[in-house]
Amino acid sequence: MTEDEIAFQAYSTIAEQINKEDARINERVTWGISINGGLLALLGVAYTPLKDIYTLHCGQLIISMGLALLAAAGILVCYQTIRGVGDARKQIYDIRKIYETKWKAKIEDEVGLPRPFGSRGLYADQGSKMAKPLWWGEYLFFVIGALWLMIVITPLIVFSFSSGAFKLGLCQ
């Protein structure tokens, strides 16, 4: 095998691995959004018929705990999605670092092939030492996680105030 053939094989392998990691990112984001959407739909469907028993003291506790469990599941999905996307992005940066250090000169200068990815050489040069910028999908899942956190906190606050009112005899 000639040096050019070895470089072309490395180029193909690097491009293929970047495509795989990019596909993993898309899959994880799709699953995260789908599961969170399903949980929000379940929240709406389950809460609507149960709101009539919310006026009962024990009904408030049951609904509050159910909302807390549902929201905890949503927060866990957001966390796992952010973590999975971050892991795939780290792998892409590591692949870029390998490309920059070992193959860039041969592939781009001598063989004349284009880069197998975008022109983000800054992050590939620094490798894992440099903090990677957050991707917009991670911000999206931070927002969704915050929404789930508000869904957990709000009923618990309402329940704690209403249970205090029941103890004081202000409500029947």
C-alpha cells in the first residue's frame, strides 16, 4: 500500500467516525425530545381528570407525588441526553485532534483532499484541554429540565401551603 492509499484510508475512517458520532448526537436529541414530549403529554392527560379530586386533601398529596415522579423522570431524561450528547461531541473533538496532529498535512497538502468535517481547527488543536462551547441542544435540554423542576416545585409548594391551612382549620 502506498502512503497516499494509507492517507486516503485514514481520511475515510475519520470521516466515517465523525458521521457516526454526529448520527449518535441526532439520535440522542431525538429520543430526548420524544420522551420529554411524551412525559409532558402524559402530564396533561393525567392531570386533567384528576384535577377534580385535587380539592381533597389526600388527593393533593397523591397528585403532587405523581407530578414529582413524572418530573423526576423528565429531569433524568434531560440529564442523560445532555450527558450523551456531550460524550459524542467529546469523541468528535478527539477525532479532530487526531486528524490535526497526524493526518492534516498529508491529506490536505499532499493528497489535496478537503477536510472530513467543518473548519473548527481551534478546538481540535487544543484537544480536551480547552473547554468546549455548549451546543444549542444542551441549552434546550437545560430549559426543558428547568421546566420539569418548576413542575415539581410548584405542586409541592401549593400542597405545603394547603396542608398548613388544613392544620390551622382555615380550610375544610
